[in-house]
Amino acid sequence: MKKIIYYLYFTTSFVSIAMASEEAAHHEASIWDLKYPFINFIILLAILSKVVKPLREKFNKQAEDVKSLMESAARNNKDAEEKLSQFQSKIKNLDSEIVKIVGEYATDATQFAKNQSEETQTVIVRMKRDLENKLIGEKTELVDQLNHDLINKVVSGTQATIKNNKEFQVKATQKIVSELR
């Protein structure tokens, strides 16, 4: 639609210019000679009235977009400046932060060494107690086994002695019978 209006305007302009130049060559200038330029001016105003509103809206929209971009850029700039100042303050406090971290590390290392020492002492005491209990248990077991072996040897020695000696057999038999009664 806009193209048709533009073509119509240009055609009318050329025609009016051509007609004005022909009329000017044949007679004297009068107010009626301005009728075609006046018509062209009215057509131009009509076209501009149709074109100006969308252009105005477009320019207003672009102005709003530019305004919002500027506000966004200002906010981003402010955020960037705040972050920069934070980083600069952190950089200024870097030495104190390093001293603080080294101090915390030393404290943690000392506490760790102390805890490890205490834990090692606890493990040593427990292992000593367990070893003593194990030694007592093995000693008791060995004493019991020695007693058992000794009793078995004494019994087997006694049995062998009684079997080999008739006199002991008779005494043993009498003693057993007397205790049974």
C-alpha cells in the first residue's frame, strides 16, 4: 500500500511539474498556477500523515529500547564497580588473609599432632593390656597342659610301677576295697 502511495505521489509530482512548465510558457503567472503544487502538497501531507505515525511509534519504541539498554548498562556498570571494589578490598586484605590461613593451619596441625599422640598412647596402652592378657591366658593354658601331662605321666608311671610289682598291686587293691566300704 505504501509503495502505491509513493508511486502515485511521484507520478503526480512529475505530471504537475510538466503541466506547470507548459502553462508557464504560454501565459502570465497567476495564483491558479499553484493549484498542482498545492495538490501535490496535500498529497504529500496525506502520505506523511500515514507514514509519520508508524515512524513516530517506531522511533518511540527504539527510544524506549535505548533507554532500557542504558538503564541496564548503568546497573551492570554499578554491579561491576561493586565487584571491583570487593575484589580490590580482598586484594588489600590478602596479606592478612594469608596470615590468618597460616595461623589456622598451624593450629590445626598442632591439634592434629596432639590428637594423634593421644590416640597413639591409647593404642599402646590397649595393646599392652591385650598382650598381658594374652600372655596370662597362654601361661594358664601351658600350666594346665603341663599339669595334665604331669598327672598323665605320674598316673602312667604309677600304673607301670603297680603292674610290675605284685606287692603294690595287692596294696592298691586293698586300699581301693577299704575305701569302698
